[in-house]
Amino acid sequence: MAATAHELASKKIFLSGSSTSSESLADLLITFTQGTSDALIDVQWRQKRQLNRAQASTLRADHRKSFTESIEVHARELLRQPLSTVLEELAATWGVAWADVARMVGVSVPALRKWRTSGGAAADNMRRLAELTAFFRLLKEVGVEEPASWISIPCVSGYTVTPRHLYKPGSAAALIDLATASISPEEVLNELHPSWKTDFATDFEVVVAEDGAPAIVAKNLGNG
Amino acid sequence: MADRLEPLLSPEELFDYRQCSEGGVPFWLPYSQGDVFEQVVMPGIENDEPGLAMLFMHPCTMREGARLREAVTAVRVTFNDSRVLPKPGTWANRNKLMPLPDLFGNGESTYVADFMLLGTVQSASLDRARRVSQLSAEGRLILQQRLIFHLTRHAPSVDVLQEASHSLELELQAQTDWMEEANKRGLIGSSEDVDEQEVVFDEYMSAPMDSTGSEAEARPESRRTLLAHPREAPMVVRDVQRKIKTL
């Protein structure tokens, strides 16, 4: 009697190995299970899912790499410019608040003001500012209309975490993945800030009150 | 939701400007919640002796147009310890105050803003030239959280506070950029000049957004109103930056 799909799965015959060996195994299984269409279909589906997962993983890594390379190209170009020009781009082109730049790069606002006027930033700070500016450029390139707004939008309802919180050296490509909807917010949060559910949970939200000013209210109660 | 107070920041993160820091506290800096001044008389407190006081009123309400209101609320700032006490544990369960470690930037002491010593002062007594410190944006959020906790025993998340006050923070930064550029261009030589530039800035922010010299569409709303909308705020930031170049 031919094996059932469940029996085949429990033996995990086709859950390992390269795609080539999986294909060979599938051929064998087709022979074994001739006449048992459920089992055959199950084998084929599992095999396709395995292959797709492997391919998706490769594509994701390649895609991320391309984002990282794009940021690096922009950053190299920005590092050839005076720092005041880079800071000017952040403020006058992208409309980013100094406090957000300071938080994302890990420096103080007065330091940014000083560097904008008279330079003098250390090489690592210049590098981080160039990478941040490159990040904004790439956000625009991938279709984010207003990158400075996007970084302040909560990733998931019920949590205060925004892309601004997640940005750090090395995380830019993952955030571009998020911006392009190539990855879910939960996936990127698990990757970049695994304790996000405890660190950023909130029962409150900011709404526009009747007087037109922002107000903090409990969620689900609204402002009505 | 935060269920407890945020850990206190290091002095370097808590303050943007202090007297002893490089460049001191520029006298053209816009007034901001948490600014500490010296030689302030607080009626009914400490026998009306002049001392340190923190500008306390919420940034939404401290101004009337471009100017500070004639009377504003302030909190007495007192000496606490001869050491700098930035460690978070130091301040556990001490909820009636805002710690100000290394207020003077000389590494020698800790002061506190005492929420129990709250009063109204003439804004004229908050002399720009006698400003001792200005908190950072994060420092102001810590102050707001501690104040709310003191009054209600509820500690809202600083992220929620940040979202609620974001447009005010953006305007404060834009105004600081404006004043800094005006100072650089020699437009500010006195306190009166600062007042004058603040009026010009206020008028600019109160005016509808026009499309002159910018890629932005003309809008009937004022720049200040647009700044409160997250999607429009960057457009206003860009617009102000362009305007600053023409001062």
C-alpha cells in the first residue's frame, strides 16, 4: 500500500538536502507513490516551498546588499563634501528636525549647530551623518514621498516604535526593506529590536483635540 | 505605556547648553521650558530672596505672540549635593523634583528643581543674560514626565510626550536656527534686537505658506498650523531653512 502524505512527512524524507537532491528525491517519491495523488501533491508542494524559501532568502540578502551598496555610494559622495553641506541637505532638502538627526546619529543638537557653522566633527561622526543623509536619499529613491515624516510614523499600531528608533549603523538596509514593504513591520522589529513589544507598548495615542492642539488620550476612547 | 519614570540622562544628554559649556548659553536662544535663570525673585518663596528658578510653563502657553507672557510660572531650583549625581538609582522615589546634575557644567554639584516650590514670576525677571542652562529636547521630555507623575502618579511614555510636543520642538529648533543666523549676520547686538527678531519669526510662522521661492504649493494655513501635521512638517522645515538664508 502506498504511504500516506502524513507518513511521508513524518519520516521527513524530503525536508533536507539541496534542491538538486530534493528534486531527485521527489522523482523517487513520485515512483513510490504512483497512484496516491494526495501524497504526490504534498511532496511537490513541500518541495516547491523549500525551494521558494531558499530563493526568497537569497533574494532578500541580495536585495539588502544592493541597498547597503547604494547607501555606501551616496555616503562616499557625501563625504567628499563639507560637513556643512551635508547638514544643509538634511535640514533644507529633507526637512529633518535637528533633534531627530541628533537622536539617530547619537550626538547633541548643539554639536550639530557647531559643525554646521564651523565644522570640526570627528571622522566617525562625519561618517554617520553622511550615512544618515544617504539613507534619506535612498528612502526617496525607493518611493517614500516624505522621508522625514516616514521616520516618525509608528511601525505598528499600539506601539510607539518608529523607524527613527530603529535606525542605527547597519540597520538602514533593513529599514529600506520596510519602506518598500518587502518585509513586514513585525519582521523588521524582531530583527532590529527584539524586545519591542515590551519596550514600546502604549495604551495612549496623540489626537488633535477640539482646540486644535495635540492631546494624549487613552486608546479606543478617541477624542469624542 | 511607561509605568515608571524614565532613567535620568547623563548631564551631557540632559542639557543642550550650560554656563560652563563651550560657548556658554547664547543670549539669543529662544526661551524654553526647563531653562534655569539666576537672580530670580519668587514672591512668597524663601523670603523673596533672589535665587535660581526654572521656567516651568508649558511651551504651548508660555507665549503671547512672540513674547513671553507678562507673568509665567517658575520652580525654585535648589542645591542638593556637592557631587554630580547622575545615576538613575539615586533618584528612585524622589518624585517631587527634577534632578539637575552638574547644572553649571563644572563637574562639582547637583541641583534640583523643586516641584513643591512653584510660583508665578514676572517674565521680565527672567533675564536672558542670566540664563544658566537649557535642557535638551530629551531633557524637556524627562521634565514633563516627572511633572505629570508628580501631579497624577501616572508616567506617560516619553515617546507619546514626544509625539504630542513634536511640532513645538520643531518650531523651537527653527527659531533657534533663525536667531543663530541673525546673530551670525550681525542683526543681533542687544536684547531688544532679540525681541525684534522673535517678532519677525513669529509673524513668519503665523503667515500662510506661500510658494514664493519654494517648491511647495501655496497653502491657506499658517506655517505654524502646517508644522503640527506630521506629513506637512518637513515642508515647513525646508521653507524656514530657505527663509533663514535671506535674513
